[in-house]
Amino acid sequence: MTLLDDQIVSVSSAPRAPRRHWWSATLPAIAALILIVIVGSVLLAHVIAPEGYNDQQITASYLPPTWFGGAHPLGTDDLGRDMLARLVYGGRAALGISSISALLATTLGLSLALASVIGGRFWDGLFGRLADVQLAIPAVLLALIVLAFAGDGLVPIVVVLTVGGWVLTFRIVRVHASRIIALPYIEAARLGGARSLALLRRHVLPATLPLLVVALTLNFSSILVLESSLSYLGLGVQPPQPDWGQMVAEGQAQLNGAYWVSIFPGILIVLTVVSVQILGDRIADHFSLTETVR
Amino acid sequence: MIPVSAELPIGTGIENGGRTPVLEVSGLRVGLANGTELLHGIDFKLFPRESLGIVGESGSGKTMTAMAVVGLLPGGVTATAGSIRVAGREVFNRDAATRRALLRDNFGVVFQNPAVSLNPRLTIFQQLREALPAQIRRSRTRSYARSLELLEHVGISRAADRLRAFPHELSGGLNQRVVIAMAIARSPQALIADEATTALDVSMQKQVLDLIDRLRQELNLGLIVVSHDIGVIADRTDDVLVLKDGNVVEHGPVAQVLGAPQHEYTRALLDAIPRLDGEVPDDAGDRPKIVLEGRGLTREFPVAGNHRRKVRALDSVDVSLHEGQALAVVGESGSGKTTLARILVGLDRPDAGDLTAFGKPVTGRSVARRRQELLDVQYIFQDPYAALDPRQTVSQIIAEPIELSGSPEQRSRKREMVLDLLDDVRLPRSFADRKPRQLSGGQRQRVVIARALALRPKVLVADEPVSSLDLSVQTRILDLLATLRAERDLSYLVISHDLAVIRQLCTDVVVMRDGKVVERGTTEEIFTSPRDAYTRQLLDAIPGGDWFRASPDSTSGQQAHPSVTASYQSPESE
Amino acid sequence: SSASGATSSTSGSASALLKQGILVLGLSRQLTGLDPGKSGSVDGDSSIDRAIYASLTIYTATDQLEPDLATSWKQTGSAQWTFYLQPGAKFANGTPLDAAQVVWNFDRLLAPNTTLSGASTVKTWVKSVAAPNPTTLVINTLGPILDAPERLSAFFIANEQYVTAHPNGLSALASGPYEIKSYDIENGATLVPNPDYYGPKPTWKEVIYKILSTEAARVQAAEADTIDVALQYDPTDLRLFANSSVYDTGITTSSWNNTIRFNEAIKPLNNVLVRQAINYAIDKTAIIKNILDVNEQPLAGQVVSKPYDTLVNPTLSPYPYDPTKAKQLLAEAGYPNGFSVELALSSGTYVAQDPITQVIAQELGAVGIKVSIVNEDFGTWVDQTESANAPAMYYIAYSSGYPSPAARLQIYADSDLQSHYDPPDTAYDELVQELQNAATTAQQQALFDEATDNLYQEAQAVFLWPQPLTYVINKDLNWIPNPAHWLDPQDITLKS
Amino acid sequence: MADTAPASRFAAYRIRPPISRRYLISRLVNAALTVWGVITIVFFAMHLTGNPAALLVAANATPQQLAAITRQMGFNQPPVEQYFVFVGQVVRGHFPLSIVYDVQPLQIVFQRLPATLVLGGTGLAGGIVLGLSAGFIAAVGRFPKVRWIPVSLLTAFEGIPSFFLGVVLIALFAITLPLLPLSGDQPPVAIILPALVITLALAAPIARVFRTSLLETRSADHVRLAESKGISPTQVLFRHVVVNSLGPVVNVLGVQAGVVFGGEVVTETVFSWPGVGQLTVTALGNRDYPLVIAAVTVLAIGFVLVNLLVDVVAAALDPRGGHR
Ligand SMILES: Nc1ncnc2c1ncn2[C@@H]1O[C@H](COP(=O)(O)OP(=O)(O)OP(=O)(O)O)[C@@H](O)[C@H]1O
Ligand SMILES: Nc1ncnc2c1ncn2[C@@H]1O[C@H](COP(=O)(O)OP(=O)(O)OP(=O)(O)O)[C@@H](O)[C@H]1O
Ligand SMILES: [Mg+2]
Ligand SMILES: [Mg+2]
């Protein structure tokens, strides 16, 4: 089944408000700020929480957040471990894994797309079919299965996420690149004596670059969602090492008592995803790619 | 039909007692919501059976005027002041609904591009039915019958089948006829055609215009023809309205306005038209060696979707281009011109036949290979907008061929080569760092030409080099090409369906039809004594052909149009 | 916390159903099937088995042994018991539920080549079974089994023809008070009264068992008022219902005791020093106090729970918490800087197991033993523990259908599937066998002490603690929490 | 003329199908190929683990059982034969027996399928309705100042992973203010929360695409022509703008079908909804790979069918495609 090869639809993206609204300008700024804070504190995890993520004090379980000051500004979990510490270290896992996978996925998608654009009908058909098959198996399921076989561990999970994510880039780039390659100025370059690779390097890639940035952001957010879903289902990073999705699951029982254990990591996931999407959308608008991407 | 018919004295539109005009526009002002005004007070009258032409450069307000009359102004644009009287009834101050209703019952509109003016989702019948008067529309049987009538009326045979077809299954000409059928479906007082034929190729253009004229006669319609093609106006209208920036600069009978233009703007418009009576370029006399030659070139394309059926774009075509020659390839749309050109420059491969360049056979299988063998043959694109990578600067664009396949020595002095080329195509050197979007159409075409010249080719192949440009620009580009040919003794192969262009640029002509060569000869021969019937038809089809062949002072308006008799045969010929 | 279900009874809430005579019970682990020949866990398959199958004798909520299918019984020989069955008892399809059927239930377990996990519960003490007439059942035992009637309290009786016709055990022919209306391994079962039941008419119009195989599921089920009774709550989560208008909560002693079993075929766990080290390395008292939130004593190196078990070895005392000793032992054993090992959990099965095992993992880490915790679903987990490549360590609680010292120790004998692949310890096996057949209580005590001493020295397991029985129950219900964790609709009644 | 138009004629025009048989066939072939691809992937996935036979029996299986499965799936034969045996078995619906249930896996999958379809269907329907209305408002809403709000709200929800949305919804609506039942055992109300999760995942992309497409279509030439015809503005809006704008939306649905199916896996687990998704997850937990394989194959086929439908509908909305 050909899934719309004439126009691509992003799996998700940020509000499409007419530019004249004041916040359509400020929103990306806010998003950027949020991301900086999150990423920053995740990178500085070892500074923020020198004691690490598994510093148990079972006598001090489920302390509520004190917000400012106090030993545990964001409270503690069932084993009296500092939530802030677990959140920042959990972020390392979640964001680290997701961004690596997103990069790989985008690269993979890009290469396959370009290959199928210049590679002729056979490769185009093959990769296209591959993408269809890929889409036919829900990413979550595929991940569950592969992980069930390959076991947890960093490499399998990254592989799974990459495999789950390449199609998006592939489709976006493929459509765009095949439009470009059909344009007269490509033929003009051929007339100048350009070979396929020169065409890619001089015209196709530059034309695809902004799109690629957008694809990357889209990839990242959808992969982060997938990653946390898996970790929520108990796959990927194993306790005691924290991961946001896993933390949501751990705290679920106490939603009504110690809400913070499961709500905070959830909120972080949402904030990250939405901010990234808003930025991605901003970029898309900037290059006026929105239509291509949707 | 006759441009100015015996029973209607010339210019009746202007001072005419007695009959009430179908449409009377006075002081019409149109503006945007933000106050900027697009039309600054337009006045004209339109009487039944009379035709008014609106000309003017692009952006002058032609479409606005037409649309304001029928109340189809684009969103954000509104008619601010003035009066529009339809059959004597003022409609301007009416509320939107009634105004629309009134205008729609009195006017039929024919839009520019038939390909997109029909809803791709609905069959012709479903759409035609919507255009019918309410009382007919209600009954399917009557709608159906009426639709059949209409289609047959606009000269569409096999009407029943057409009614069941979807727009994309019909040719442009047929679709335009359908649109016309819709326009007359509510038997209006007047017809308004905005660039109704601009998108069609000459022969089809002629057929459609003939149809409109015929209907005008039969149905007593007033007619407004909006076009930037003065030829069309000259042939088809009684009065003409010359617009400039939303103002009427001249208004009067065609003969008067075009024959003895008062306003220099009008004159400028007229001068811009390539003339058919100009000097034919001197050809290279005795024919020395052949530079580019195709023998028995044949190319087939699969008909989209239907894998079994194939269309023969080229059917064993022989062409030979001699040194210093400027060879024209003419023919209606779809006759195989572009296909031929692409094969000659190696962008495409013939299914059969062989190509020889400078005596050496071209055998490369891949485009890249063929191009290596054909580097001395370069190509000029029809649409300069698409032919330039928007991300590159002019100098990058021009330098690219040098970087890719220039000699080391050339690469070393890339920069000054680029600047020289800019000089050659008469572009200021300062343009080197601009991007395409900062250039006008003409300037872009010059860049395209510069790039084509970068590797100092011996042959230039140009597909419709000017057809996408404003008239005013066209002539300058043609001049440039002519001078370049002289300066660098290039050989040209020029494709065009505009005979005026050919006449101005080429020494010899090849006429193509359905992928075959039907006639060849020197430009002089072809224009004066065309042998093939099809060639003659092409010549006749040129709008305003006679007008411009005759000397400006003669009141050529009178003289009968030679093709009238021949007009409108075989509507299905598209 | 919002008094969960404060406004009780949304459309389908459990309290609403209760008013229509429908009881909803929560089970804390996935079901594995309805074949009584396969031993199930009390807080799972067995609770349903008990509701749909007859047994010869039965323990009431108050732990009194009472007649069920058997109206009376007596020891008719030094190694023989005779049971007299209800005349005219029927299966749910009207076929007679007679001694012959009961015999078949024994024989399939006694068959030499049987693969049924229930086998060890009879093979160890039953020689043969006969049915001289439809209402008389003669059991020839391997010795003077004093507590034969007790042992048979959880021996459920299925229908031969039906079981052979439905080998996959996804349906059952009832012989008890209820019969199956719908059954789904992952989500639970629905029971309705069995019209042909020989006993008194059951109290409930319908009984719904719901699988709540995670702590979160259990808590949410109660918070959303979708169950009437459920067990195995993390004590800290019980506090969520402190001021609930719908539920009472409880925490009490039970017959279960928690241990960590070793796969002794695996290095270095085959080394007794290592096993002892692990026993020393875990601070049980702290966990009991802070996580289990009860004042119990750790298991005294034996796998019996006071006060449930009457027979205990008074001479033993718990392994104290002594990391340094643990380190030293490890060094002696040749692992001065520890090793890595896997600890397998059955997801959501035991009270507060996730926090507990994380603490244990950290404490073992402190002495250099790197523990990685893996979760499996109950069914898979059981299969694994009973297979040759069982996990190195697994967190498990054992119960016994009644206070039987033999049954307690049986678990560590070679005949038990979970011990089967460990290096054989014939001495211990014989002890247990003798204990089975012990004639006098004095004899029993002696044998028991010897066996438990052996367990203690060999550190056959990490002796943790008696697992508290925690539960929430709808305020409108009467129920005496059963130490064995039986969740039997028969024991639950509406207040007044 | 009026009466000479025979009825048959416009019977003919009216049943004029917007898609050609050729097109339909090509789509079908495509779908078949995809399913085949899925099966192939599963085959390789199984072999990645070394001994596939071991996957298909219980952890404590006897050698006999192992031998039996090896024979049934032809694992003792050379790889190529193995492949064909496997494909053959799957195509004939012969999967190895489920380990837990000890019956044909398909049988169990089909028991669960209705639940999944109901949930997915409801979620999908909700998403379409919500998305289309939001997109419509955003494009042609009466009040330009506020008409972007619905789409933005949906987009905000879209950023919430379905598992977290599920958790929060439960906490809010099933527990804190117990309006809606918790899990899949009190139909029909119980479907509201899980369906909502799927709906919210779907609505935003639909809304955005519909908006864009509406704006494009509205300025298309054929709309101007329609306006000049004298049919009512509402007729123009719906016959010529709205319906013409649905094509891209349908295509989005094709892609989003994946989101729905994937979403179901998580959602069913969070809400313990007894559908194929939950079945697959627990089957994985139970190492019941025969069941997993069957479930995945069925889900994939479902997805392919949905996209087949999508292609056909899309073609119907734009005959230019359909007659290709
Ligand atoms: N939708 C619109 N909104 C605002 N301004 C418009 C719009 N359409 C056209 N204009 C402006 O109105 C003026 C007249 O436009 P119009 O289309 O009438 O020119 P035209 O003579 O038809 O040109 P062309 O020959 O290219 O069709 C131009 O300056 C154009 O920029
Ligand atoms: N890439 C292609 N695929 C399929 N058919 C093609 C292709 N290119 C050209 N054709 C067909 O070949 C025939 C000749 O096309 P060609 O473009 O050469 O005509 P042309 O004379 O250039 O027309 P125009 O004057 O409109 O440019 C046409 O019927 C066209 O439909
Ligand atoms: Mg115009
Ligand atoms: Mg052409």
C-alpha cells in the first residue's frame, strides 16, 4: 500500500497559529528556554546529585516536595531516594538514548531516501516496500518483540528505536528529494556534466537540509515517546537505574498519595516532546517547509 | 464572424443612443481592506453582440476589472465606489446575495486555465448541472437533456460520453469548451473571458476563440475579452480598453486605438510585439559541415497508467543542424518538439535511430556519459524560474559547469570567466552575488544563457526560450540570442510554437506534427509559400497575424480574416 | 489522598454490584489453568479451584478442619485411611461424583511418569487408592500418616472424562459450590452457583475474580472501587485507604514465609559459605520495620511461620545482619570482591517485593555482590524455577495448605520440582520422608529439628520473614482473613 | 431531446466508479506483498535467536515436544525450505500451539479481536470527528481571532505519550472524581477513557492537514468557477471545498492507522482492555511466542487492510489517482 507518496504528514507537530498572534513568536522562545533548562540539568546530573540515583533512606520514603530549599526539593520515592536526583539521571537515560537513536534514524532514513531517489526503480521499490512493512508492524510491538529476543541493554534498545524511527525521515526526504531531482535545474547541472553524486552534493542535499532538521526534531520527539512507552512497560533501562517512563510506572500506585513520584517524570517527558516539536515547527516555518512536512 | 460587422458601425460602444447597454460601469473603484486602491475609477459600456477587449501589462488590473463586474473579487478585495448597471438595473449598492444572483444570471465567466477551473472530483455532468437554472437543475432528466444540448452547442461530439467523464480525462480544449458551456448555461446577457485561451496552444486557441465568437453571434451576447495578447484583441474585439495601474489610459474602437495609439503606453505595448513582417535573419548561404545530426530518431512513452499503450513522441525523425545555421522546430503542443530537443542534447535516449555530434556518434548509455560526448551542445530552458537553483548565487550557477567539466586552466580563472559571461549576456557584474529570486524573469533567462555559454559550446538548443516571459522582455532576449549567434558564430536549434519568434531568429524551419516532420525549408519559404496544409493552418492560427503583416497605417481592421472560412473545422482535432 | 470512591458506586462500581449479590475478588497473579492436578498458588488458581471443586475435607475460615465431600473418615490400619463420601453427589453435568472419580484424581498423580506438578503433594505419602464402592475411598499410605485428613483439605476433585477431553485446562466441570461462567488467564474468571452442588446453596449470585498482577493495578482497583476484596497490598499503599468510606484495610500474620531460593547448581551459589554470606548481608529487621511495617521477627533459619506453624525448632535463631562477617565469608569462599548474580521476581506477586528486592540488591552490593533484578510473569517464572536452568536466585514465599511440618520441609527435598535440579542431599530427603511418616509428635519434633538444623547450616535459602497478609475489604463485608491467603467466596458474607 | 435521454444513460453516469479495476488490483497486490514482507520479517526475527524451535515451546518442555515443533515448522530442513514451510504454515493459519493456552493461537486472537476493533474504531471515529471539526474551524471559522485555539489544544494533547495520558486520565476520572469506570470490564462506559487516549493521539494531525488542505482548496480556480455558477455558497463550500479537501486527510489516516494500532498496544495494557494489544504484551511476558507471532501477523494484516481502504477512498476523492 503506498502511504501518501505525494504529500507527507508529520506524526505530530506544534500549534499552527497564524503568525500574527503575539505568542506564536514567544512560544518558540519559551520552548527553547524549557529545553535548555531540562537538557542542562540532565547534563549536570552528577553535579546536581553527587550522591547518585540510588541513595536509599527507607526511613524517609514518600517525602512530599518542599520545592525551594530542603534536602529533597522534589520529594522522595518509596525508598526515600531523592526525586530530583532520579529525575535528572532518568533524563540522562531517556534523552541520551532517544537523541542517539533519533540521529541514527535520521541518518538511516536520509541515506535510504537518497539511495532510492538516484538508485533507480529497483532500490526505490525495495526501500519503499521495506518502509510499508515497517509501518505495518506497530513500532511498540516490534520493539517489544525484538527486546524480548535480544534482551534489554543499550544496543538493542537503540537499534529498536532507530528501526522504529527511520521511516519518517525516509518518506519526508524521499518525496522532497524526488521532487527536486525532477526539477529543470538538476538537468541544467547534468548538462554541465554533473554525475549523480555531484547532483546530490550540490543541489539535492542543500535543498533537503532544512527539511532534515525538521525531520530530526519530529524523529526525536516520536522516538522519545516510544522510548518512554517501552520503559514504562518495563523494557530498556532496568532499575535501580532510573528512566522517566519507568519512573511513571513505579509511582503509578501512589498517584493518589505521593503523586510526585509518577507525575514529575511524566511532565518532563511531555515538556520535552512539546518543546522540541514547537521548535521543529518554528524551523519548518522559517524555511516555509510546513506544507512539505505535513 | 467579422471583427467589425457591417450592421454595427465602429465604436458604437462609445457614443450610442437608443439601445440600453448590457453592462454600464462608471467610476468603478476596487481596493484592498487596508485601503490601497487597485482600480481608480473605471468606466465603460457593453452592448449586446458587441465585444470589448481589455489589454494591459501584467498587474494592470484587467482581471480585477472583470471580476469586479461579476462579483467574484478575491477575498480581501472589494469594490469601494462607482456604479455597475446590469441591463439598466443598478447592482452596486445591492446586498451581496442579490447582487451576486443578478450578476450570475446575466454573465457567464470563462477562466484562464481550463485544467484547473473544473472540479477534478466530479463528472462533467455533475458540474454542468450545477450551472443550470434552478428550475431545470431540480429534475435530473431535464438537467441531463439540457447538458447534452449545451455540450453539443459548444461543439463537443460524443456528448453523452463526455458527460460521464472526469475533467482529467478530457483535453484542455475540451475542458475549456465545457467551461464555456457552463458560462452560457443560464443563457446570460454577456460573456466574460479572462485570458480564456492563454493556456492553450495556438491552433486550439483559435478554435476556442472562434467558438466564442460564434456563440456571441448566435446568442446575442455582449463579450468582454481580457488578454495581454494584443493579437487576440485585434482579431476579436470591436472596442478596446487599455489599462495601466488600474487606470484607463485609452478607450476606443480597436482600429483607432491600435492603429493610431494616442498614449505612449499603448505604443509601448504594441512595439513589444514581435512582428511577422520583420527581416528574416541571413542564413549561412552554402551549407558547410553538419554539427549535430539525428537519423531516424524514435521515442515512445508509456501512456500513464496504461502499460500496454504507448505514445510515439518521435517517429523516425531526421534532423541535421549545419554550422552557423539557426534551425527552428515548430509544431502544435504535443508534436514532439521538446522530446526531440532533449534527445539532441543527450538528456534523453532515443528508442531507435542514432545521434551524431561533430561527426562522432553519440553512444553513451547514461546521461552523464552522453553529456561528456555532447559538452559542445548546450541547452536553454523554457522556464528560467525552474532552471536555476534558488539556493545558489548567480556566480555559483554560472561557475558550476566550469567546475564540473571545465579544463584545469578554465577552473583556475573561474571568477573572471563568470564576470565576462555576465558582460556577454548584458548583465551588470554586480549581479554575480545575487540569488535568482532577486532577478526578474528576463534577467534569469540571461543567467540561464550565460551558464549555457560557460563551456564555450558550438551549439545552443533552446526550448521555448521566451514563451514564459513578458512580451516586453521577449524581444530583448531574442535580440540577445541573435547578437550572441553573430558574436560567437553559434549554431541554434530553437523550439517554439510562436512563429513570430521563429521568423525573428531562425534561418531554417522544420515543421513537426504527431512526432513526424511534415515540412522543412528556409524561413522565407515556409512563411511565404507553405506547402503542407498543416503548416498553413499553423500560420493562420497566429492571432492578429494579418493585422501585423499589413503596414500599421492601413485600417487593416476592415480586411477580412483569411482564416474565417477555414475557421472551426474538426473541433476534435485536439 | 481523596477518600477513594468517596462517592461510591459509579455505574459498574463493585459496591454497586455487591448490592445485586455480585462479589468481585482480586487475585494478585495471572492464572495458569483449571486443572487441579497442576499445583497452583493459593492467591491465584487454587482460590478458584477451591470455589469450583469439591475436596474430601476442608479448612474453614477459622482453620477448623471440616467434612466436605467426605462425610466422615477413620484410620483403618497402620498405613490406611478410609473416607466415606456424600451419597449422590454430582458433577455440574449431572454425572455422579463417586469414589471412582476420586481414585482417578489420585492415580493420575501417582502415575510413575506423570509430569503434573501436583504429584509431589501425594506421591510422598500415598501408596495406592481404591474404591470398594461408590461412597467408600480407601487410601493406603506409606506410613501412619496422622494428618492425612488435613493433607487432603486442598486436594480438589475433577472429572476424569472432562479433563481428558479438555487437556488445556481452560475450562472445568465443577464439583464444588460454583461453576465457571467465563475464564481468561490474563484478566480473570466469572463464577456462578453450581446447581448440582451437593452442599448448601452458595451465598453469591455471581463471583468475579479479577487479576491484579501489579501493585498499581491493585491500588487503582480499590481506589476506583472495582473490587470488594483483594490481598497482597504494599503496607505503605494500605495507608491510602486509611480514611476511605468504602474499604477497611488490614495487615496480619499469614502462613506464608518469604525466602530467596538459590539455584545451587550454579557457581558460586553451590558454595555454602557464599549462601551464608548472603544471609548475613541482608538487614531483615530494618526491612520488616520500614517496608513491611509490622513487628515480626525474621525467620529463624527455618521455613515456618509463627504463630501459624505449631511445630518449630526453638534452638535456631535468625542470621544476624553482619556485613563484615559476610565479606569475610565471601573472602574465604574465594570471592573477596564479590560476583554478579541474577535475582528473579514474579511480577507483582508478593507484598512490597519491588522495594524490598531493591533494598536487598543494594545491601548485597555493599558486600560486593552485584545483583541484577529481572521480572517475569508468574507463569513463566514458575516454569523457570521448576526447570534445569532456574534463575540463580529467586524471591519466593511458600505456604502450606495447613500447618504441616512435613509439607514445609518437603519443599527442599529432591522430589520437589524447584529443588529437583539442585545437587541431591539424600540425608535431608530421608529425614523429610521419615517426618512424613512419623508416628508420634516427639518423633516429629526430633526429626524436624534435625532437618531444620540442616537447612540452617546449609543455608538452603535466604531466610527472610513471615509475609504479612495485607488486604482491603469492602466495609459491608464479613470476612476472617485466612492465613493461607485463601480467597474463598464461601468465607465472605454481607454484614447483617 | 429531454425525453430522448434514455434512463440507462445516466444510470451509467451515476454508477460511474471513480476508481478503475486495474487500480484496485494493483492496490491488492501491494497489500499482499506487504503482508508477505511482514511474515518474512517475523521469520528472520525468529532465526536471529539461534534455535527458533526453542522459542515455540515452554521453558520446561520435553525433548519430544521440541522435536515435534521442529518437525511441524520444518526447522530440521535447510533454510530455504524452512522459509517456505513457515510461510505456508502461516498463510494456512497453522501456527504452532500457544504455549500458555495450548490451543491454536489464531483462535485466541480472534476471541480478542472484537474488543480491539471496538476500541480502535471508537478512538478512530472520535479522532476523525474531533480533528475534522477543529481543522474546519481553524480554516474557515467565524472568528479569526480565536479559531486557531481548538487545533492548538489538540496539538498540546498530542504531545502527551498515550501511557502517561492514560495514567493521568485514570487518576482524574476513575479515581479522584470517579465518574468513569477504570478498566475493560464494565462496557459500554468503560470504553470512554481508553478511546479518548487514542482519539487525542489522532485528532491533531488530522486537524492540521484538513486545515491546510481546506485553505489550499478554497483558493482553487474551480471554486471560483463554482461560485460563478449561482449555486448557494454553502453548496460551494461543501461540494467543492470541504469534500475536495478530504483527500490528504484520508492519507493521514493511513499513516495514523499505525499510531492507532501501536497506541492500542499501550492503551490496552494501561487500561487492562482485553484486546489483541494486551494479549500480545502478556503473551510476550509469558514467552508465548506462537501467540505473539499470530497476534502480530493479524495486527499487521489489519493495518494493511486499513491502508487498502484508505487508498481506495483517497482515489474515490480524486479520480485522477483512481484511474491511474
Ligand atoms: N487577491 C489579491 N489580493 C490583493 N491584491 C491583488 C490580488 N490579486 C491581484 N492583486 C493586485 O491587483 C492588481 C491587479 O491585478 P490583476 O490580476 O487584475 O492584474 P492583471 O492585469 O490581471 O495581470 P495578469 O495579466 O498577470 O493577469 C495587481 O497589482 C495585483 O498585485
Ligand atoms: N516524460 C514523458 N512521459 C510520457 N509521455 C511524454 C513524456 N514526455 C513527452 N510525452 C508525450 O510525448 C508527446 C510529445 O511531447 P513533447 O513535450 O515533446 O511535445 P511538445 O511539442 O514539446 O509540446 P509543447 O509544445 O506543449 O511543449 C506528447 O504526447 C507527450 O504527452
Ligand atoms: Mg489576470
Ligand atoms: Mg515542449
